Amino acid sequence: MSRTWIDPLSGFEPEKAPREVATNDYLSPQTTWNETTRFKPKMYKVGRLNFFYKWPGHGGHLWSRTRYWPTRRRVLNIGGTYNQKTMRREKTILDKRPIWWTIAFAAFLLMPFAVPGDLWNTVMTAAAVFGIYAAVNLCWMLIIGTAGIYSLASYAVVGAAAYGATYIAILTGIPWWMLPLAGAAIGLVFGVIIALPAMRLDGFYYALLTLGVVELGRVYVIQSRVFGSATGGLYGAPSYLPDDLSQQDQLLYGYYASLLVMVAALFLYRFVNGKRLGRVLRMAPEKKEAFAEACGVDYRRARVSVFLLSSTAIGAIGGFYASHFGGASPNLFSFDTLLLALAMLVIGGIGRSEGAVAGTAIVVFIDRVLIDWGPLRFVLIGLIMLLVVLFLRDGLFGIKPQFRAWRDKKKSERRATRAEKGGEMLPEEATETENKDEIYYRRFDKMQRDFIKRLVTNEIIEEHRSRPLGQHSEALDRLLIYFRRQGQVDKYAILVTEEFKAYRIVALSGHRGTAPRVVEDKVYLNPNEAYHALFLRRVQDLLET
Amino acid sequence: MAELKIFGYANKISVKPGDAITFHVNADGTSTAQAQLVRLIHGDTHPAGPGYKEEEILSPLNGAWDVRKQFTQVGSYCTVEDPEGRLAVDGSFSLCAFVYPNHPGDGLRQCLLGRWDAFGNRGYGLWLNPAGLLEFGYGNGQEVDYIDGEVPLLKQHWYFVAATYDAKTGVATLYQESAANRYNSRLGKVAGIDYRSHVRETLRFKPVNPPEVPFLLAGAQDFHTLRGTFVTQGLNGKLDRPSVYDRVLTREDLDAYRKSGQGPADGIVAFWDTSSGYTAEGIGDTVVDIGPHRLHAVGYNRPVRAQTGFNWNGKSHSFQVAPHEFGGIEFHDDAIIDCNWAVTRSWTVPELRSGAYGIRLRIGDGTGIREEYIVFFVRARQPKAPIAFLVPTASYLAYANEHLSFDAEIMQPLAGQSPILSELDIEMYQTESFGLSLYDTHSDGAGCCYSSYRRPILNMRPKARMSSMGVTWQLPADLSVIAWLEHAGYDYEVLTDEDLHLEGLDALKPYRLVLTGTHPEYVSEAMLDATEDYVEQGGRLIYMGGNGYYWNIGMRTDEPWCVEVRKLNSGMRAWQARPGEYHMATNGQKSGIWKDLGRPPQKLTGVGFISEGFDSARPFRRMPDSWHRRVDWMFEGIEGEMLGDFGLAHEAAGGLEIDRYDLALGTPPHSLIVASSGGHSDNYVTVTEEVLYPYPGLSGSHDYRIRADMVFFTAPNDGAVFSTGSIAFGQSLPFNNFDNNIAKLLSNIVNSFQSQKKVPGWSWTLEEKQIR
């Protein structure tokens, strides 16, 4: 199918024979346009119905924003946007968590009045346990989630503080409000003791070590006569509730007191996790410590601070625990308590306060309210935990981002199977493209490429090799103009390493300030060789799309 | 150890013996550099030519120089001298400005105005935050409190924004309203966009205003241990009439301000009337404060003045007609006019032969970015030679550190080839502080209208090649002409565009013959006038290139290191000025191409720009007129009709950018076309200013106009002009060690032009009456 092309400039050199080059048959550039009359993939309608109310913007009205005194935090983080489909001004609540928390607190407060009478005692007892456990879990979450220290000794600290506080109370007769203080002191001491190895160990080994501490505690209190090896616990701590309350009121007040402890723990969580300390630690997750350190982050100090802070808080909760239950039991050191607590964290999702609270609620409900189920309820807890671990990446509260990630993955998979590589946009993509001009560019580019691919022949390549610059036959000219018109990102260029001696092929970054990257090792001896090598690369890239 | 690099610049580009010049050098990875004063002779390493040539000159400058790392303040902004700390308002205050953001959001924090210490979190400021929202905030040294707007500012739209702060209650209020009209912004009414935002919030603590924090327009102060204080958070966009009040302006106050551009009279701390102080000659860097304290602001790195303001309504197009509508002052965070590096060496120029000189600095292996030439030109103290080579330094500046290969998508189709990049090109592209050329756009998309030589210019040095075209360009190409003058043994001196602009005709008058550079594209009115007068008064001019006398540029007489251009509407232009911004701040003249101002280059040289192409070049062939005795003397000793079918630029003398004879554009009617190139490839396309309707057939193989014409005409008082009409012409001179017909032709012309005698053939002027 080869023909010859006569250089139209030949007339300017009348003494020479006209330059003739073997070239392609003429092919109309409209060919691909005429051949293409419909999309190959099935086109679906797109568009999402606005089925809920969107507030308009404030426009010319003054918008007074309120804050939580005395912080900088706004009561609700509301952002204004332009709707890309209409350019209408809209408002969006960027963080809805304060709303959910408010609803949850209201539910906690009103819960006692909604529980059926026959279950009331059971539920209220469990609810108080929930408050205390949730508080402990929040502090523990700081250690595991924020500081990234795999400590399993938190309940052992609770135990130690509860035992210690009870013991002191029995010995000295201190009032109930001293118990959390005593517990805090014990927690701090305990914290220091188990923080020291944390400086050297990490991950699995540290977990193992803390497990040893837990077991040591359990064996000690079971064996120790002072700590009630005979009575199965140490009792006699003063209660914070007045003695003259009815049992019902005791349960009610006990519940609200535990709830208060949980709220206090939430504040602690917020102030550690959401402030400087938490940010420093999130910069230094496990296995990235070296990077953080290189950036000037003193993560060890931060970890130990969080650890000590949490241990002290856990100790205080232990003191409260002693006052709430009138003493301490070796159960706190037992392995099943630890496992249940771990289940609470995992189900809710590591690293989130709402995860700790919701996880605790679920597990405590199953453990303490569904008592009729007997041992089956542990199977249920185990099953839930197993499912969470198997299918959820970040517990219950990680479901939303996980779902979105999954949806995105599926979306791109399906689009990839429907759309042609380098082809036109699907309606789904087009609707996400702000500059609609790009949609047409994709169509035009596809037509161009499909057309010029048919122009690649050995004759054309030979023509280029023999003369990379200057007047070319129509077919080669089209190819070159297409190549040269491409965008700057990853566009090939030539790098001269020694003038008139050594050239290499590079690709431009298309981004000001970023050097081109070298694409191959080969060295070309003169510009013409390099031009041709670059041309061959472009041809290859073209044929691959 | 850091990578070895060395770069420098001189504070002057043109000196005479006896003048003082300073050199400013930055070095990475070393503290000494080997310096050598050299006279530059030939700058093209192409194997078809004589190769690179320089002459080492004995000088006390030679030897080891102590060099060090130097820092560059990039970005344009305005400083305010405020010794009494009036802008450190302690009570209630308001900040106001009209703003036209070029590039809001995108992760950039841009300070509109304020007294802000970004390192220590002290002071106050009004910003566009990284999300593009208007933000007012302040700090007390530990903490920052702020309030931001409801919706982001949209790009290229005039807004009036303000923040008021009530010190008693801590209440801060933001005011954001559109100030667009039918003309001044990107979007029109029909887009139906609500631009407004009015937000109020009670902030927590009081700002702290330490005395050492400076007030800046379009920037904020930052600190680095090695560098000390510097300015960051630069604005990309225009400000108009910013102000500071020492009271809380009410909504009504601000509404009136927005509509009129005039704030309320009471409570002004400073009110910078950006449209004030305009003179017929242009605008300086001082932004006038019309408030009681006269706290004038001064631009650094030359913010662009005379831009259209919030109230520009499309009726007037010059700040001289309606100055109040041209209060826009435009800032770019990547602008650079003067690196202001510490002086590395000072030198008083001794008696040196006039010519192109360079300080060659070498570190390490002395190649690539480890070798630097700081180029400057030495004039004669008293002109003695008959010949002057006029170095087109203004055009060197226009192309200084051009980014075309990297940033311009059009460059490969335009040049008909892929770029050949060198280590220097890549270093230039990676280093923001080397600045931009008049062919680049700022990172916010606006065209770069200023270029200066008080910064390292990586392509204004010998051996450099224009990456996008694979040939030498400007200085290294002009050195081929100098090398030829040198080789042929002519008595010549050099002078530069700067001298011509400052001294006018006096600079040229002592010379019998002036040769231009190969691409003297950028000329000011003073330069053009002087050249025209020189020819008219009997001077002889050889226009050695193509696409010359093209753009009208501005140059301040007191700051000649910086040139200004506005590219507009017509001409081969890398960017397009916004409507209404066609007049140069430097001198008030309309910029653009001289053709559109009534002075096509044909009126001076007989030829003007017709086409450009970079994939090939073509030889000239004698035209029949060249056998006329008025010009046939040029061809003495030349065999055949073909001229310049060789060269260092794509192997022929007619190419790159080419000029054509055109009576309609003012070619003197008695001009002769001596020779023309032809057969240009289709990469040569007719220039836009000659195209009314683009139609197929405006390229080399179709359009007869696409050619380079060698044109000759005689001028009054025994003057004469010869134009080569092609940039590639100069690069054919060194071929075969200067022994070729282009060099022969040129020496025939130079020999007769430099003499006091009349040009040969002057008397062959009668009407032809031959029987033949």
C-alpha cells in the first residue's frame, strides 16, 4: 500500500531531482469520525435526586456563629458551598458527630425511665457497669489507639487501684471521695512500673509482658489472705451513696454517677487525643517511629506521658469502682474480663471514643442483660467480635469509610470494564468532571488516536529516521503534529549530557519546579538519533493505548 | 554536602572603563570559586563552526573568590514604613480591600494585608486561606484565633472584603461582597452566583502587636534560622484601595466604601489610594496613603501597577485617561526583580577593549551548573571605532530564563521538534528564585510582564542553547557576529540597548556603522527613535536579524535593569494582557507590537516579521534586483546565486524568525530586495498580525510571503540600511571558519558602510532605458 510523496519544497532546488519518499495511501482524517456513531458501552442515566432539604446560604444576612465557651470550637461546623450542578449556595454540616453525641447523652439520661419494670434492676446494674467500663475503655483507648502501646494491663490497674483503695479505706477509714484519689496514686505508681519496659519493648512482646503482670496480680490477690483469698475479694470500702436510699434509688444514682465518670473520661479522651499530645502521637504510629523522630517528634516522651496520664485516670476509676461496688474482686484480673474488654474496643473500633462507648454498651448489654442466655451469650460476643475482625477494618464506626472505599473500588472496577482505555468518558465520569471541555477533549483525542494509529507504517518510520526534522509527508506530519501537541505531563524530551556527543530521553514533569525524569539508559550520539528514538517511543505508546 | 552549584549576576550590564560594577554570587556546597575574567568571542559549540572561543584577561579579579549561599526573596508585595507603630492598632480596628484573586484556594495561604508574624503567631491579618475562604485572624504569640467566610472567593472576580474587630467585646465580623460589573470580572450576571458572605463570631483573646512585626500588603513576615526574616504568604492577584481603620466600620460604612471606593473619613489609620500618584510618564513603586499619617507603601519585586481596578467599566483603556479606574495593583508570589544578594566582589572597570565580557566562575569539575559566566558589556570610554555592535540586551532580558520547553504546550508544535534540555535548563526550571521571562506566565496564570538582569540568567551566557529549538539564541547567537567581526579584524566597539535607551542618539552618533544583534525584538520608544534619527542623519545600519523592532517595551531611567512589556491582541505572543491593561506602568505608553502603534519595523529596516519556524532553515537566492549596480558590489567575489546554504542554525542562513519587505507597512519605496530565502517548510506559518482570517495555506509551502528578504536602501545624508531579514543569518557566518559567501557578503557591505565614502553605486539612479 505504499505510495510516494513528493516534497513540495523540491521546486526550490531545481538542479536536484525532486525528493520522493515512500509513504502511505491517503486516508481521510474524518474516517474515524464517520465510523463512530454510537458509544460501545451501554450508557445509563446518571443524576442523584435531591431527596432531603439543603439549607441555602446566608447570602447578605449576617451569620453569627457561636462557640463552645471558652474554646475556639464552633457549636456545629457548618460549611458553605456552591452546588456544582446549580451554583446555588448551600450549607452543609461538615461534622455531624456533635449531633449524635447529644442524642446519645439524652438517651443515656432518659434510659432509666424507659426500661420495663421487670428488667429494671438488671438493666440498671448493667448500666452502671457500662458507665465504669466505658470510662476505663476510653482511657485504655488512649493507650492502645492514640499512643499505639499494646498494653493489656489496664484492668489490672483498675484491680490494683480498687484493691489498694479498699485496703487503705479499711485500714484508715478514709471517706469515699478519697478512694478515687488513692486509686489515682496507685494507678500512677503502677503506670510508672509498666511504662518502663514499654520504652524498650513493643508490639507483641509488650502485650505478653503486660499479660504476665495481669496474671501475677490475679495469682497474688487469690493467694493473699490480706486481699481476701478466703472471701473471694476484698470488701468494706465506703460507698458514695447515702445509706438511707432505697435500693431503686441506689441503682438510679449509681447509674448516673457512673455516667458522670464516663463523661469525665470522655473529656480526658478529647483533651489528650484531640490536642497536641494526640497529634504528636498520630504522627508516630507503630513502624513509622523513625520517620517521626527524624521530623523532630519526641514520640517516646509523648507515649509515656499518655501512658502515665491514662494509668492515673484508670487508677482513679478503680477507686470509684471500689466505692461503687464496696470493694474489689479478683475477677478484675481474670482473663475473661480482659477478653471481654478487648471485645468492647474491637467491636467499636480502635482509636475512636464513640467506638469505645458503643462497644462497651453492646458487650455489657449481652453480658449483663441477656443473662438468661447463659453461656451462649459469650458465644454471641465471640461471634460478633469474630465477624468484626473478619469483615470490618475499623470496627462498627469504620463501616462508613469502609463502605465508601468499597463502593469506590467497585465503581472503578465496573467503569474499567465498561469504558475503553483512553476512550470517551462515561456519563458517570462526565458528571464528576467540572470542566466539560475535558469531556470533549477525550472524544477528540480518541478519534485522533484511532486515526493516526492507522498511519503508522514502516514507510513512515523510515521517513522519520532518514529526516527527523523538516518537511514531512502528510501522514508523518499528522503523526508528529499529534505527538507534539500533547500535554506537558510525561511528554518526552531529550536531555543533552554532552553537547553534540551524548543525548538521552527524559519525560517532562509538567509541574513547575519538578525536574524531568529519565526514562531509559540508552545514550544517543547525535540529536537526530535521539529525535528518532523519541519518535519510536511515542509510536509505541500510541499503539499500546 | 550539598550539590555543587554556582550562580551569579552583576549589578550592571553595560559599563565603561572607570565605572564601578559589583558581582553577586551564590554558591552551594563550597566556599571558594575560581574566577577568571574573559572576553567572550564565540559562543556556539556547534561542530560546523569554529567552536567555543574566549580570551582570558589578566585581572586582579582572577583567582579564588570567597562565595557563599545567598537567599532570595521571591514574590511581590508592599512594605510600609511605620516607625511610630500606628498600624499596630491596639483597640478596635477594621481592615478593608478590594481584591481580585488570581488563584484562590488550592492549599495556598495568601495574605491580603496585615501585620502578621507567621513564625511567632503574632499580629493580625486578613487572608485568603488555603481553602480560598476570606479569613481574619490574629495571634498573641502562642495561639491564633480566627474567623473565616462562608463561601470561598472565586478566581478572577472583584470582591470587596473587610474584617472589623471590636476590642471591647471581641466580636469580629467579616464582610465579603462582589464588586463585579459587566466588564471587570470573569463571570457575568447570568451565572447567577451569590458571592456574599457576612459572618460574625466572638473571638477569645486580644491580639498582640509587637513593634518589630512589619505591616505588609500582600504578604506576611516569616523567619528561618539561616536566613533571618523574610516574606511569605504572598498574594496572587490584584488589590485595590486597601485601608486600615481604628474603629469598627458598620455595614453601611462598608457598603458605601464598596460602591464608591472611598471609605468613611473618620477613623482612617491608613488608606492606600492605589490609583493616586499616577503621572503622564508612568507609575513608580510608591502606593500613596491619603490618610492623615501618610504611611506610603512601597512595592518590592515590582507589583504590577496600572491594572484595571474594581470600578473599571470598559470605557477607558489607559490610566492616564481615568486613573481612578486603574487602582488595581497586582501581586505574584513568584515575581522576582532583584535578588538583592550581598556583594561578592566590587570592581572598577580598567581600560579594556570594548566587547562582551564575563566573569567565569568554576567550582568542582567546572561544567554544567558548576560553571557560571556573569556577562556584562564594556563600552569604549571615548568611541573611536567606526563600527558599533548594538547588543540587544532588552531582548536578552525578554528571554531570560524562559520556561517554554517545560511549561508551554504549544512549544513543540511551534518549534517542530522535541526540546533538547541541558543540566542548566533543568536547574533553571527547578529554581523559583531565578524568575521568569516575558514568555512565561506566573504560577497563577497571569503573564509575566517584567524581566530584569539583577538575577542569574542561565541562558544569557556563552555555550547556552535554546532548548526548544536546538540552536543558540540571543547572546550566544550574537557572539557569532562578534566572532566574525573579531575574525575579520574589524575595528568595532559594543554598546547595549540600555545605553541607547538612556543616551538616545548620542550613543550611536559617533559610529559610522551600527550592526544590530540577531534578534533585537524588544525596543523602547527612545531606542527606536534614536535608531531612526541615526539613520536619518546619515548613519548606516545593518539589521543583522529577524523579528526585530517588534515589541514596545518600557524601561525606567533610574532602574534600567528591568524591562516591561504588555502582550496584547496581536503579534506572536506568549500571553495576553487582560482587557484594559494594555498600557505600561513604566511609561504609560500602550505596549504591544510597534506595528500596531503605527511604527512597523519596515519603516526603519525595510523588512518586518512574517513567519517563524524552527525545524529547518533555507538558503537565500539572489533576486534579479541584485544585479543593479546600486547593490551588485555586495556580491563581489561571490560565485553563484545561492547564499548561505550552510550554517550553525539548521544548516542555512534563512530561518528561525524571518522578515519580509512590505511597501504597505512602510518599507521605503526605493528599497531593493537583494536576495530572498524560499521553500520554507510548513512549520513556518504566517504571523498572527498579518492574518485577518486564518485559512488553510498560511504556511511555508503555500504562502509566498513566507521568506526572508535581504533588503537594501539608501538613507538621507549618505546613510544606508541593509537588512538580513533572518535570525539564522548570523549563525551562518562562522561556518567553515568564517570562509563562506554569507561572511563574504557581509564584509563587502561592512567594508563600504564603515567608510566615510558614499555607498558604492550611489549614482546609478536614472530610469532604465536599455534596449535589452
